Amino acid sequence: MDRIVIPCSDDDSCRLPSDNFHQCLLCTNAHSSIVGRLDDIDQELSGKILHREVAVAQLASYKREYEMTRQGIGKLTVEMLMEHYEKHRLNTKGELAREIMYTQTLQTVYREKAIGSHSSTQGLAVNRVAIAEWLKLSKHKVEMLKTYNVMQRHATNQTTTQNATPYEFN
Ligand SMILES: [Zn+2]
């Protein structure tokens, strides 16, 4: 089987995320309602404020809940929350947004560097291969945008429903 060897500068960058899953309190309790509420905070705030600020809000919420219910999954820190939500868990909407931006950047490069070149002697030269690649990227981006918009609408609907029936702490 073919292998790709990636040179690493230190141990940490060499480690695959799955190596840490079994040590992570949030991963081992991923299906609990407590982690579910932390997931909701991540979904609501990520992309709007800094990663660290999301983790601070999650920790504050976790502590409040623990004080009221005496139920928790153990001692959490901002660093543990950041590690889990950045490296162990796939934020589909965030990933998709990054993928769309990357495709957009590639398209810009194709448009500016590869598709056409102008010279005073030969006029405008158009590169058919580059146009075909650009069109592929364009279709790919439009498909991703459709999915992103559906997710966005779904998230907005959820927020509206949640506002109509606020979550009650007993
Ligand atoms: Zn984790």
C-alpha cells in the first residue's frame, strides 16, 4: 500500500487526533445531555466569536449547570474545551465555509493567472484547459453553497423555535 510520510517538527503535530479521543472527557461523554448542551453553544457561537471565547462561555455554562444540578462529567478547562471542539469534533458548517472560501481563492487564481493572457503582439490568448478547470470549481462551489444555505436556514429555524419555547432549568 502506498504511504505518505509527513515530516513533523514535534511530537504533538505528529499525533493523529484519534490518539487523544480516549483521554478526552468530552469525547468519552459525547452522548450525554451535558455535552449536548456544550455542542449547542459551539454551534451557536462558533464563527461569530473567537474559539477561546466560545470555550469560556461553554465553561461558564457548564459550571452554572453543575452548581444547580450537581451533575457533571468531571473537571473541565478552557484548554480541554478548545482541544475537543477544534480537533476532535467536525463542525460541518465551519468546514464547509472554509472549503467554499478555498475554492473561491482557487477560482481567483485561475481567473487572474491561467485563463487569459494578453500580449500586445498576439492579443488575448485564452487557455481552454484553465477554463474547464475553472468551470469545475465553479460547479463545485455552487453545490457547496446550496448545502451551506440549507444548513444556514435550518440553523435560523432552530433558533426561532428555541426562542419561542425557551429552555427551562428546573
Ligand atoms: Zn474530545
